Amino acid sequence: MNARVIVTAIVFLPMVGIISSVVMAVLPILPGVVDPAAAYPIVLILSIILALPAAIALSGVLMRSRFANRRTREEAPPALRYDEGRDERPVADRDEGKGKSVR
């Protein structure tokens, strides 16, 4: 599954809650609304419809930092670069058998 789809799914439900809360808070103020609780199904459907594009847009913003920090292997500093054949063990483990003190 694509990472952006996962982030969108995680962000979608809180967006539905926020949008429905805002709409339900504004309903009693609007003229002509006699019973705001009776409008709850309409508000829920409206908030689901509005939350999907908002969650997609917000997931794009959240994913931007993930991809902005990516570098190619050549641009990465040598300490962060993985070169094939390089010994990845910590220095203490490499020098144990040689009788060297690492400190």
C-alpha cells in the first residue's frame, strides 16, 4: 500500500470529526434551523464529503517533509552512505579480536 494512502486514511477520521463539529456548532446560529439534532445525518454526510479532499491535501503536506529530506547516495555524507562491502559492525566489535583498546 502506498504511504500517502496510509497517511490519508489516518488523517481522514479526525478530519471528519473536526468538520462535523464545526458544522454542528454553526447550525444553531443559522436562521431557519428549528432542530439542529435532526440535521445530524446531513451534517455527517456533508463532513465525509468535505473531509476526503481535505485529508488528501493534508497528507500531501505531511508527506512533503518525508520526501524533501531524501538524498541520492552521492549527495549523502560518507557517514550516512551505505557502501557495499563496508563493515557495518560497531568499532568495539571489530577491534575486539585484535587486542586494541577502543577508548
